[in-house]
Amino acid sequence: MNKIQLEKLIIQSKKSAPLIAHLPTKTKNKVLVEMAKTLRKNFKKILLANSYDIKFAEKKGLSCAFIDRLLLNKKRIEEMAKALENVARLPDPVGVLVSSWKRPNGLKISKMRIPLGVIGIVYEARPNVTVDAAGLCFKSGNVVVLRGGSEAFHSNQTLVALLQKVLIKNKLPVSAITFIPTPERKILIDMLQLSHLIDLIIPRGGEGLMRFMEKHSKIPVIKHDKGVCTIFVDESALISKAIRIIENAKVQRPGVCNAVENILVHQKIAKKFLPLLKSIFAKQKVELRGDSLACKIIPGIKKATEKDWSTEYLDLILSVHVVKNIAEAISFIRKYGSLHTEAILTSSKKNADLFITGLDSSCILVNASTRFNDGGQLGLGAEVGISTTKLHAFGPMGLNELTTTKFVVRGNGQVRK
Amino acid sequence: MNKIQLEKLIIQSKKSAPLIAHLPTKTKNKVLVEMAKTLRKNFKKILLANSYDIKFAEKKGLSCAFIDRLLLNKKRIEEMAKALENVARLPDPVGVLVSSWKRPNGLKISKMRIPLGVIGIVYEARPNVTVDAAGLCFKSGNVVVLRGGSEAFHSNQTLVALLQKVLIKNKLPVSAITFIPTPERKILIDMLQLSHLIDLIIPRGGEGLMRFMEKHSKIPVIKHDKGVCTIFVDESALISKAIRIIENAKVQRPGVCNAVENILVHQKIAKKFLPLLKSIFAKQKVELRGDSLACKIIPGIKKATEKDWSTEYLDLILSVHVVKNIAEAISFIRKYGSLHTEAILTSSKKNADLFITGLDSSCILVNASTRFNDGGQLGLGAEVGISTTKLHAFGPMGLNELTTTKFVVRGNGQVRK
């Protein structure tokens, strides 16, 4: 596929946008449920396509973690199907009035939710993103252009073909879910120039991909970047709860962006708290790295370097820093954090409020695990990812975050003075 | 100023961001009122600086319209001062809870408004943008980096120096309102690379500037692009009201983005309506351009070319097209419009609703002038401009649109299962 062919393809996406934007909710839900059924019915076809990708990845010598993200099985296909059914059950954001008011001259103003138009999703290994993103974009009235990683090419192509089959059956344009059929990076650069056709790009992946998008995109980008998440254990924290929360935040799923990477401990409880943390994490095989004071209190752990404090380990490693007070904790997070997720464990309402107002990360938690910064967990129903771009979607992006609003003004002949 | 000096300057802006983000509302309002006073007191200084810019513009042979936009006088300085006082009176968006809910596991979730951080404003001739943008950004807790056009350089520099004097008096960092002291385009390109320091760029100006931003910016851009605004006169429109609204939309201030450029007339009333329009606009010296049917009904007007339908005249010119029905009107606007402002004049509730749901421009009006798509007129209090980027600010951007939200989660020890 060359640049001209790509543009032709995305012109079709743009052409479908008004139709998809104004589909009745019932039609959208029916299509989503049928898509779920089709995935279940064709699981063998999907597994076959996935096996090509897996073979290729093994040949290329990609890591076990990578191959695990790439791998599909019957259970994972069932999860994709269920996700589509969940999205079908969520309320339709399109046409909802966000707010309404009246002006002194009698004009009735309201803000109405509308789809963004054409959304490009650029992602890496996980084939489930294909289905999740397609479902969320479709339900929110958007046309989606999918550009997955080359490693998942066969899986993605098969998944999209199945979803498109349902579109055709329902007399809808296949371009509502467009797939870029060439896995080369060159064609991605071409795609990022089409600002007259694509309204928004959502990249999901590692730092390399984010820098690449920033460099090449002429289209607005809402990044889904790394999470260097920190938990601050205040002097009034309940120790047993704190240990349980930190354990959950680090161990329950260490390879994800809302897992904790740094622990800050108030100096007044460090001597009591750190040995407990060490003994719990020794059992869990979590490697601790500490500043000099932490290393003194719990000898035998590795010294943390300056680089550690801003590293997203995505692994069973945790850095520990002892702080004088909450002000130092806030400064530390401002300096090293990535604006993703931070938590304070405290019994002090005052310090909780200080922490909440002092930090502007996408999610600030009090006495709860960082793992809750997730669309499903926060009650958004589903998410396309977690925005780290401080635009009007910051944090988990659900259906509402895939829309914008237009002003609707109803008058009876008003003119401007 | 070179690239390294620029980066040093903007590092200072970024450093001030947390302080400005958390200023008490009272402090912000006090500073804004003092800034208004300072502008009034120093009007002679401002006029002197402005006279340099005007002399230079005249020497360069710039157009009268351009020089008019550039020109300051006592009345315009008073308007700038009043705008600051207005912004002081508006409610502070920072810290406001947009919504709150509870999860089955007891977590209390809310979304809290926070500033975006550092906002770069890139604009052209009008010096009042300096004061308006600085005031709105300051009130919404943002640090602003101002990069005005070279033609207004002396005026802008003097205005910023006066605003900064008030910051110093109140022991606030001058970098809260940063001014790029070099009017070259090269330094603008350097500025647009600083995605680690600037959160958002808002350009205000012509199409050339918009394309430039798209090409060079690594920072998210919310464009304030042209308005090719259309009014559709439905068959059930009240003729006298329709004439009054169109006259207002074209003539009241033809040089602005929400002035009307295209009129679509339902074929059933064209013969009655167009001669009236012609006679009114002959008095107002508005040039009409029409499709073949319009030219037949009102002979003597110029034939519109394909290019006319998508042209923002910013002048006393209006294109007229006769359409079969509302569906054709909607298709026409989708094809030629710029997603800015569209209006329908009708007595039919059904057609009003069809028009509202059929078009996703930033503002859709029923029986009112397009000139109402303006932050002040819609009740937002003030605006930094009208976004034509379909992000989470679409249409007039007031204080709320200069913020984003973070999730705040309050728990009592919850961990994720």
C-alpha cells in the first residue's frame, strides 16, 4: 500500500463518519452483540491467524512477556466478546445534553455530546485492543482507523474481517472499522499527515512509540504514556492497611501502568514500617531499592540511583524513599512522577486534602490501591486506555471521552446588538 | 534569543506552574483588578509603544484593516482593563468537582477541575489578545507563554511588562506571564518543540498560521481556524425575521469568524425571498454571488464559483445557493463548511431537530444570528477564542475550557481483586 492508496482508504472512513455518528442506539447495540457472537463462533479461525503471529514472534526471538501479550486462547477470545457485550450495555453518549441554560435575551443554550469523527488508534502487540477500540469507537459514533503492531498483523486482520462481516450484514459501510493492511512504519508516517481526514490519534504503547507520534503527527494526539506511580505512607497511616495496599499495588499485576513504582515513607514511621515491608516483599520476591536512610533501616537492599525514581519498572522492583513530611512527598512526586496515578495512605483528613490539591496527576487516591485507576474500576464501564495528555481527557478514557460537545442555541429571531 | 535561552525561559514558566495552579481565588482576583488599574494608569506608555508598531506597519505598507486591528487608543485600553475586571468576577474553575459517584466497593470517585499547566498562545496583530489571554490563563490557574505577531511587538512587550509589574508587587513569579522577547519565526519553531515544558498551544490567526502550527508543533494544538458559516432558510421560515437575522449575521461585523458567508434557501420560497434579500443588501452594499438558479431569480448578481462556497470572505460578500430540501442543505454544509457555526431559520420543530442532529459544527443555531457563537454571548463570561479542533474544547473556550479534570478517589483500604 502506498500513500495514495492509504489516503483513498481513509477518505472512505471520513465519508462514513456522518452515517456512523447518527446511528440509532439500538442499531449500534445490535451490531455489537452480533460482533461478540461472531468472534465466539469463529474462535478457531482467530486462533489459526494468531498462531502465525506467534510462530513469527518466536522465530524473531521476542521475549516471553511480549509473546504472552500477543497470545490468544479461547478464554481471551471470550473476554473480547464479553467486552463488546459490556459496551453494548453502556449508555449511548451521543446526543446527550451535558448542560443547558438560558440567556437574558431568551436564547436557550445547551451543550450536546457529539462523536469526534474519525479516530486513529495506533497500538502494539495486544490483539484485544483491536476489538476493544473498535467497540468503544463504534458505540460512541466514531469511525475508527486501526493500525496495530506488525507482530500482531494476522490476528488483527482476522479480527477486523470478522467485525466487518457484521457491518456488511447490517448494511453498514466496512470503512466504519478501517484496518491499515500494511504493517510498515512508513505507512504510519503517511497516516499521521492526514489531518484533514483524521480527527484524533490515540497511541497505546511504550515510550518509543509516544516519541515517534509526537515527532510525526500533524493530527492531535492523546498519549497513553507510562505510569511512574507513587504511594506516600504518611505518619498517621494504619500500618496493616498500608502494607496490604502497597502489596496489591505492586504485586497484583506488576506489568501494567497503574502498578506502583515508588514508595515514600514519612520519617516518623520509617523504622517501624520499612522492616515490615521488607519481610512481606521478601516472600513476594519483590526487589527493594532504597535511598541511604532506607538502606540504613533495612540493610541488605540495593541503593536506588537517581534514575530509579523516574523508572517504570513494570516488574517486581520497588524503590523506597524516606521523606521529612508531606511537602517533601509532593515535591518528590512533582519532580519524578509521570502524572499518572498517586496515592496517600493517611488517617489525616487535612493531609489527604493537601495531597489531593497539591498534585495534578490523572488520578489521586486516598487509602486505596493505585490499581484502581482504570475505566472499569472507576465506573466508566470500559476504557480505550489512560490518557496522560492534559487535554480534556486526562486519565481513563471511556465512551464520554471519545466525544466532544457542540453548542445548540434555540432562539426566536434574536440578532446581536 | 537562541534556542537554549528560550528553553531556560520556559523552564521558569514550568517551575511556576504548581504555584499558580494553587493560588487562592481571592489572590487571583485581586491581582486581576490591580492589572486593570495599572493598564488604565499607564495608558500613555501603552499608546507610545503602540505608535512605534503603527509607524512600522505604515512603513511596511500593511493594509488599513490590519493597521486597525493593531491600533490602540484610550477606549481600547479601557476595554482591555474591563475585560480583566470581568474575568475577576467569573467563578474560579479550579478545584470544582464536575461529578461524583460511589462504587459498590465503597470507593468515592469524583472528577476535579485542574489547570492544564503551561499554555502557549500564538497570535497575530491584535494586542488585546495579550491581555485577554493572560487574564483568562491566570484566572484558570495556568501559566501563559505569549508569542504575539512581530507587528505588535512593542505594544505586547509594554503590556506584558505592566502585567508583570503587578505580579512582582504581589510577590508572584513574573514567569506566570511569560513573553517571548524575539519576534522571529525561527524561535517559534523552537518553542513548538518544547513538549516537555508546554502542555497546550492555542494559535489564533489566519490559515497560514494554522498550517504552520500543524507542521511544526510537537505540542497538542487547539486550533482557532476560519469560520465558513452558513444559514439555511427553510421553507417555513418567517421571511421578515430571516432577513433581519441574515442582515445581522453579515453586516454587524463582517470581518469576524462567526459572520455568515453562505445562505442556502429552500426552493419553495426562493422566488419570494431572494428579491427581498437583494434589495436589503443593495442598501448595505453587500455583494451577492449566486448559483444558476439564484442568478435567474435575482438577475444582475455575480455567478458564484466552486471556490466561493468554502471561502471565508471576512467582507461584505455573501454567496447564495438554492436547495431542494433540508437534506441537501445538510449535505452542502458538510461538504463546504468549516465546522464553525451554522443556523437554520424555520418554523418547523422537526426540521430544527434534523438540522441540529445532522450537523456537528461547534455551534448550531435555530432562528438566531450566527454572531452569537461567542463566549460572552453564550454566557461563558469571556473566551480565549473559538476552537475548531474537535477535542474536548470545541467552540468558544472560556475558563472551564482552559482546565482539564483529574480523578479523586477516597477509600478506606480498598485493594483490587
